Amino acid sequence: MKSNTKNNLILSIALFAGVAAVSQAFTVETRPAPSEIQTVSIVAKRMTEQEKIAFDTESAEVQQVIVAARRMNAEEKIAFDQQFSVNQTLAQKKVNGKAI
């Protein structure tokens, strides 16, 4: 009789654990209400052009710039000047609002 009671107790605990595990698997997670969600507001004043330049240059370290170039011949100069004038014309049309 003791073993029968002991077996019933073990089976009851196992059954309870199984039911608890299955019910936990199907439990719906609740999300916090919108009022409970934290919001962050960042407020800053608009910087003037001088303040922007000062901000950009205050933390700038000295940088080294290397410029490598070669002399252009006469044909390359003419081609460069023509391309430059075409680019200027396109930029001017874009500023004036005309479609290209």
C-alpha cells in the first residue's frame, strides 16, 4: 500500500509539472501600454554658421593632404575646359529648376 501511495504522489507531481509546462508554452505575453513606454526628447538650439564652423574645427586634428598632379598638354586642357563649361551649364539649369 505504501508503494501505491508513493507511486500516486510521484505521478501527481509529474502530471502537475507537465500541465504547468504546457500552460506556460501557451501563455500570451503582455506588452506594456503606450503610456508605459518611455520616450526621450532631445532639445537643442539651431546653430549659426559660425557656431557650426567652430564646432567642426574645435576637435579637428592637424591633417596632411598630399596633392599629386601632372601637367596637361594643350588637348587635355581644351577637353577639361569644355567639360567644365558643360558641367557649369548643367548646374545652372538645375539651380534654375529646369529639367535636364
